[in-house]
Amino acid sequence: MIRSVGVKVRSGVGPARSVGWPQNSTVDMDHRDIEVAIGHNHALASALRIAGTPSFVIGEEVFQGYTDLPTLQRLIQRERERRKPSRR
């Protein structure tokens, strides 16, 4: 069973605070919505044969493991170019 976990966010942590996360917060890990979301994510990862993190899906390709930022940018740009409608 998943249990409730207290999450403390330090005042210097900007990203969490910038989206409205309370400074002292508790996440209800027993909530059914969380269990459903985790179940869906697990099923999707299994279907895509993703076995670790980080993993990225870009277009129809799955990339597993560390990928540096320039490579990710290049892969995304390549996919964007591939998906552009052809002009005739």
C-alpha cells in the first residue's frame, strides 16, 4: 500500500513555489487518482518497453538514458521538420 508522505519544500526552492506548491505540504499518496495515474504511466512504459529513467519519446522513437541538451534539441528539431506539411 502507498502511504502518505510529508513533503517539505525549502523556501529557496523556486520552481515548486512558482507553481503555488505550499512551503510545507503533505501529498496524499493514498488518493485513488494518484494510483490510477501511476497505473496508466506504468502500462504506457511497459507498452513502450521503457525500463528506466530518464526516457524520452520524440515522434515515434524512444530514447533511454542520459541525452545531452544539444542532442535532444537536434532530435526535436528533426521531428518538427519531419512533421511539417509539405508545400507544393
